[in-house]
Amino acid sequence: MSLTVDGTPLAEARRQDPTRIAIAPQDFAFYPALTVRENLAYGLKASGVKSAEVTRRVGEIAELLQLTPM
């Protein structure tokens, strides 16, 4: 069996446009055993974001959502 996206093999489609196909859990969109920051980092890493960028984005999101210490 092989998977294609508009006739393109899945692996190639992911290389061309990594954000076109995403992981979407059917139940919770988070893992209760992880902190908010860990959940954000997990989602970003699963989307192929590099570690340095993950750290930056998680910080920005935490600040935007006022999840940082006052």
C-alpha cells in the first residue's frame, strides 16, 4: 500500500510542504502528563520545527497567553 497526496507520494509531499498534512488527535489535543510548554513543544517538533525554533516559539506563545511569571 502507498499513500499519495494529489498524486505525490506522501514522503515527498511532506518534504515539499511539511505543514500541509498535520497530526490531529481524535480525543484530547494535549497530553495530560505533560506541562503546557511540553505540549506546545511536542506539537511543534511533530510538525518538523527545529529545536532552537521550538524554544523561541514556545516562549512567544507562553508570553502571548500570559503563562509566564509576573
